[in-house]
Amino acid sequence: MAVLRLVLGDQLSDGLSALEGLEPGVDTVLMAEVRDEATYVRHHKQKIALTFAAMRNHAERLAARGVRVRYVRIDDPDNSGSITGELDRVLEGGGYDRVVATECGEWRLAEHLAGFAEGARLPVEIREDRRFLCSHDRFRRWASGKSQLRMEFFYREMRRETGLLMDGAQPEGGRWNYDAENRKKLPRGVTPPARLRTPPNATTRVAIADVERLFGDHFGSLEAFGWPTTAAEAEAVLAHFLEVILPSFGDWQDAMAENQPWMWHGLISTSLNLGLLDPLDVCRRAEAVYRAGRAPLNAVEGFIRQILGWREFVRGIYWLKAPEYRVRNFLDADRALPWFYWSGETDMACVADAVKTTRDNAYAHHIQRLMVTGNLALLLGVHPDAVDDWYMAVYADAYEWVEMPNTRGMALFADGGIVGSKPYAASGAYIDRMSDYCGGCRYDVKSKSGDAACPFNRLYWGFLERNRGRLRDNVRLAMPYRTLDGFGEARRAALAAEAEACRTLLGATPRD
Ligand code: FAD
Ligand code: DLZ
Ligand code: SF4
């Protein structure tokens, strides 16, 4: 009774449900590099190279354990170009009586696989992805009957359920959340420590060459590739982070600095999303560092919240609301994405730096994604489809289940308040407070209008004015709207015109 077991490019975990019960020498694992997955968005070159290299390494590891692996390379002349096409190709040869897969991370591919299962002549079993801490069912039960879904309350449940950072029934230290201590600006003279990057191993070097040859016109550079492509490499990066970086993670969690792409962040999202690291293990080990007295509670709680809270919460939202979530546009945003999101050619120092690290590293840290490129797209009123496409195309860790709630929800408020309770709209003052960008910028962060003024300032009030009908009743925006109302009609009209001029200047023109 041979079973064909499908392993996708982001399912590279030893304990994957699709491999449970595998009989070496009898069953076959199918892994396929396919054009559909590499091009359904024009992923950053580093993301494709990372995925192919990690898939190849994983296949070798399985084979070394005696598992029969059918591995299809991207340049195999008979490659059908799709996952379902590759399943068909194997099954044509006969010899299997069942297909087993683990559910897909993305709705798009899950639909393709469901269609395949429906038309297949043999049973197709799709198993739960147990690498997450909260199952779809569990999330649905938590969400059921609630008028508002807030990460903070979900996170508390997850803390209780996992026992992470708990002191009996109470949160460790008496508080659930130490965010208030995690908003410090980086003082002059303090620089982030050197990071452990992962130079490409032999397999990765071949994958990089393949990607340059086959996807050379995709966005991004491969030169500085430094992502782990094996579980062992991922472990080394994690171990370095836990011992050296984590103690200061909390203090500088929201800070930004020019030419400092990593700050004190973990650099583990690619490994978590591919399955090279296990989220619960990462959280437990961070907790152990705290219990051993080697990192303070604000750092460890803040870090665990990102994984146990945000990562699980956004996945829950994605699957709870898909596919309808993908077309949400609460603010009726309708503008094109300015070209400098791709080229980096802008005088806005904060944006230029965020795009530079995005191009060079397929990475930008959370505050750059949210408060620089995300905030700007929000204020400009860029259509969420264009913004989603960009975030999916430019980051090595981009998967729709995590990208979309963050982009459409958290950054753009296009979901009308499912992920966050208010838009993260901010003027230049926020960026000035949290970074050293403004000092060297051609724009004046203190100035509110005119061509020399910081564009975030020029756009901010116009954004509120434009969306008055949709946002005026949001209690968390009561203060800025009161200020805006106090300006009087003529000034409000001038602010709206100022924002409009800035949108045009920056190339956020109406979409075709
Ligand atoms: P750290 O800051 O060290 O955080 C540790 C881990 O926590 C991360 O590796 C990640 O797994 C998790 N995490 C942190 N914040 C979030 C969050 N908001 N949502 C979910 N998980 C989180 N993350 C992705 O993995 N893929 C994406 O495609 C993605 N798109 C984003 C788009 C926007 C607009 C925004 C605002 C955020 C996005 N994020 C995404 C979340 C976050 O920015 C990245 O997970 C983080 O920058 C990865 O770097 P790190 O490993 O150094 O993170
Ligand atoms: C991201 C990605 C890429 C670039 N290529 C492949 C591939 O060739 N074969 C594969 O099985 N998976 C790939 N992936 C990961 C898939 O896109 C991912 O499994 C789905 O989007 C579901 O999350
Ligand atoms: Fe960014 Fe404005 Fe500061 Fe320039 S002045 S770096 S555009 S926030």
C-alpha cells in the first residue's frame, strides 16, 4: 500500500503531519520546484533561492534517512510547472493507492489542491498543519460570538494554554504585556551588535545561480544572501539571537536607524515560515533564557508575544476570513503604488533606507514595514491590491497567510478594524522620534506644508479629512479629529489640497 506524500516548499519540518506513518522504502515523498509557485507573484530573487535551496537540502536529508524522494527541479525539461501537474505526473505511472498532504498555508494553493482532490481517482487525505500553536478549529472557537477580535485577548488565552511566561494562573511579573517599556529611541552612540548571517552553502550557491538564470528579471539582489537554508543553520542563528541579542530586543523593538537593517530583531521569520524552526520551541527557549536570568522580562515577553500572539493571531484571521478578506478595501483606497517602492529613488531618507534593505536583503524590520512603507501607502491611499502585491513580492518571509492580515489589516486598515482597532497613520514626528532618519533628509520634518515639508506631514491631515466619513466615529481617533475640527473649514480644505498635491508629487496617481 504505497502512499504518495506531498511536501511543499514551506513544509520543511521533520514532524510534518504529511509524513506521519511514512514507511521508508514503500512510500514516496514528492517535492517539486514549479514555475507557478515561483511566479504567482514575482517574488524577490532571494525568496526563490531560499525556498529552492531549503527544499533541496531537506530532500537530501530525507533521502539520507532512507526515505524515497521524488524531487523535481525547476529546470527539469518535463516539469509541468504546477504542484497539481506534478502530482498528476507521478500518479500517471501508477503504484500508489493514496495521496497524503498537509494543508497549504495559502488559500490560493489550498483551492488548487482541493480541486485536485475532487477530481482524483484515488483518495487524497489533507491533514492539519500541526506546526502552529492554534488550530483553525481552536481559533474559530475563540472567535465565535465575539464582536471584536483583539490579539491581546487571544494572546492571553495562548499564554494560559501553553503555560508560557505564567506564574501559576497569573502572568509572569503580574502583567500580560510589557509593550510600554519597549518604545525607546536609540540613543546617539548606541549601535546594534554584529549579526550572525549565514553565508550560502554549496546547495544554496547552486540555487542562487539557478534563480539568477531563470528569474533574473525579478526584484532584488542576490549578492548579500544570508538566510539559513537548513535546520542546523537556522538553529545557529536562533542560538546567537537568544544569547546575544534577545536581552535588548524589548528596549529597541520599535527603534529604527539608518543603514542598520537588523537592529535587535530575530531574523527568524524565514526559518519559522519554511518550517526550519518550530514556533513553540523558539518560545520555550526564549522563556528559558529569562528564567535563567539572562534576559529581562520586557524583552522576552515582547518577543514571545510576536510569535505566540501576532503570528498565530494573523494566521487565525486569514483563515477565518478568507477568501473575502482578500478583497477588502474599507477606505476605498484607489491610488497606484509610487515607482520608488521598487527603485528606492526618493529623497525621503526613511523610505529610501527601507527600500534599500528590502532590495538588498529581502528584509525590513517590522517598524520599517509598518510605520515607513506601510504608513506611507496608507496616507497616500494606495489600493490594497497593489500594496499586497508589493509586500508579497519583496520579502523572503512573505506568505499570504501572514502578509495579508499585516498589510491589508494592520498597515492599511482595509479590513475596517479586524486586525487593529485604528489605522496606524502617523506624521513625520513619529519617525523622527523613533529614528535618526530625519536629520539627514532633504525634507523638513518640522514643516507641515509646501514642497520642502516632510511628505508624512503633508499627507497626515488630508488622510483624516478624506476619510472623515469612515473614521470619524472611531473612538481611538477622537483626539486627532477634534484637533482637525478645531482648524475650521478653510484650513481643512487647505490641508486636503496640500495632501492631494503631495499624492500627485509622489506619483500616487489614480490607478488605471
Ligand atoms: P522579530 O521582530 O524578531 O519577531 C520575531 C518573530 O515574530 C518573527 O520572526 C515573526 O515570526 C513573528 N512576528 C513578529 N511580528 C509579527 C506580525 N506582525 N505578524 C506575524 N508574525 C510576527 N511577517 C512574515 O513572516 N511574513 C510576511 O509576509 C510579513 N509581512 C508583513 C507586512 C507588513 C505590512 C507588516 C507590518 C508586517 C509583516 N510581517 C510579516 C510581520 C513582521 O514584520 C515580520 O515577521 C518580521 O519583520 C520578521 O523579522 P524578524 O524575524 O526579525 O522578526
Ligand atoms: C514560495 C515557494 C516557491 C518560491 N517555490 C515553491 C516551489 O517551487 N515548490 C513548492 O512546493 N513550494 C514553493 N514555494 C512555497 C509555496 O508557495 C507554499 O507552499 C504555498 O504558497 C502555500 O503556503
Ligand atoms: Fe522620512 Fe519625513 Fe523624516 Fe524625511 S523628514 S526621513 S520623509 S519622516
